[in-house]
Amino acid sequence: MTKIKIAIFGANYFPAKGGTSRVVENLLRELHTHFEFTVYCFSHRDANSHIPGVSTVQFPEIRIKGLGVFLFYLRCCAQLMLHGKYDLVHLHKTDGAFFLPLLNRKFKTISTSHALPQLDDKWSWLGKLYFRLSERIFIQSSGTLTTISSTNAAYYLQKYKRQVAYIPNGIFPAAEVPAHLTERLLSEYGLQPGYLLFAARRVIPLKGCHTLLEALKLLEFKGTLVVAGEMGHLASYTHQLKEAAQGLDVAFIGYVEGMDKLNALLSRANLFVFPSEIEAMSMMLLETATAGTPLVCSDIPQNTAVLSDKEVLFFQSKNAHNLAEKLRWAFDHPTEMAALAHQAKHRVEEEYLMSAVAAQYFDLYQAVVQNKQFHPKNTQP
């Protein structure tokens, strides 16, 4: 039986780097034996051999702020239109939706919304205008639409009166981390077990690290905070964080590549603090939960839609004083925090494992190619 040929457009990083590409990579690991996937991605020496059976079309990353990704998408679209022979194109992230009218002329498409980037203040007015335009093109597309966030599904229904299928992110159970790898990693960064951990692909304002640093100052915190993530994306914000960290023991260790290293860091952290101000459905939240690390996180709707106060300790988003209070409680009640972490791990492995999520995409791919109706298993909010 001939496999359905699917092109992946918009994930960009393969191997994965950041939330969207981790979502896609997990999906491909689960489904690569059932479909013939080709990933359109930035050039990487390991891309072609990363997942057996998954092909790539690679273009160099163009490092022009605010324009490089658009030019990359333009090259991908041109290659698809001129040479692509696929049964289906799966577009990830609405910022690539600008090219949907062209792609829909040649291919059946599925478009997946991962976030609402126009809400991020790091972008200029022109960038936000582009994202709003892309969102309208996405929502008006004749293709099949999905989102990884129940709150985004509710937003699209309220604003545009269009039903967008909610299929959540999925993860694999946390792998056992060899002790020697953990010890080597901690030695490399000069860390001792028992630290607080903050991690993001990019350390930018909407991730809320400044709120965490302010809260730790209020507590006169004497332990170690580990900040993992790229720091050079916004120079002024990096300077702000370095200034705010004065008087605290903060290890800025840069971006941690690979789930084995991230799991190693999680396994030796006393707490993971997740102060994000805007999310869609965070892979970092799911990965921390499945690792069994206690979580203190912001009470934004995108987080409370995934986990409840029976599994994590919530604080009022952007409120450093409230975060300080919750951290003090967490430090004073390690047994209760461990119990919450156990419940979080159980819930994530009940509701968000990749096997169940991939089964929905399996059905969706088949339905779209065969012009059949798709019925998502997740109820709309």
C-alpha cells in the first residue's frame, strides 16, 4: 500500500529547537512508519539522519531580524509549488499562513495554530500587523484548521465564528536519565543539586524571568537559580535581567539542546518555576510535569487549561509579591509539593501522551486525503 506523502512546513528546526519543532518532532517519531514525511527546515548536518525514513528539504537560515523567517518560508513555498509532489501539506504556526492561498491551489492542507504572536510586545507594529494579517488568512483558509490550545480554539470561535479543531500537544514519558550524564552536565555548568530552574528556548519578556528575579529578591533567596535559554535575542532585556540578578546566585547557562540534557537538569531541580505571561500550550510545562519535578507556574488561562491546582502551585501572573509568597510556601512544604508533582505526572501521562495525540493526527491525515469528515476527540471549550 502506497504511503500518504506529507510535507511539513513551518517547523523550521529539525532536530527540534523550541516548542513548535518539538511538537512536530514528537509527532513524526510516532507516525513516521505510517506516512512518508518531508520536513522543510533550516540546514543542519543531522537533519537527514535524525529520524529514519523522514526526508528533508533544507535551506540556510537567513539571520535578518524580522525578515529572515519570511524569506525562508518564501523559499519553501517556491520549492513546494515548483517541485513538490505531496498528498498533503501540514503547515505549523500561523505566521506561515501568508502562503496558504498559494499552497491551497496545488495541495490539500492542514494548518495548525501554535500561538498568537501578535500579542508579544517584542515585535514592532509592522510585525504585529503581519501576524494579524496571517491570522486572518489562516482563519479564512479553505484547508483544515487545528490548534494545539483550547484557549486559542475558544478565541477563534468567539472572534471569527469559525470552529478550529483542538488537538493538544503530546509528549513521550520522561526517559530515565543515566546518572553519569547528569553528573557530567552539572559539573559542566558548575551546579549542585537542589537549585531552582527556569528554562525557555528564548529568554524574552513574555517568559517572565524578570518577575521571578524580583520575587527572589523579595525573599532574599540564598539558593541557586539556573536560567536556561538563549539570552541574546533582546539585548536590552538581557541587560535588564543581568542587572536584576545582582545580589542573587544566578547561573545563566544558555540554551540547553536535547531532551536528555533538559531531563537531566529537571531531575536535580527542587522546583521548576514557569512565570510565562503568554503561552499557547507549553511543551515545557508538559515536559516538566512528566519528569516529576514540582512546578510553580503563572495562572494564565493557557496553563490552568492544562493542569489544575491539584497538580501545580499557581501564582498571579506578573505579580512578583504573590510569586514570592508561593515560593516561600513551596520551600516550606516540600512533601506537599512532591505530592502535587506526582499528580501532575499522572495527569499528563493520562491525557497528553504522544500515542493518543498522534492517533488523532493519523485519523486527520487519512480523512483530509480521502475527503472525509474529521471528528476530534477533544471537546471544544
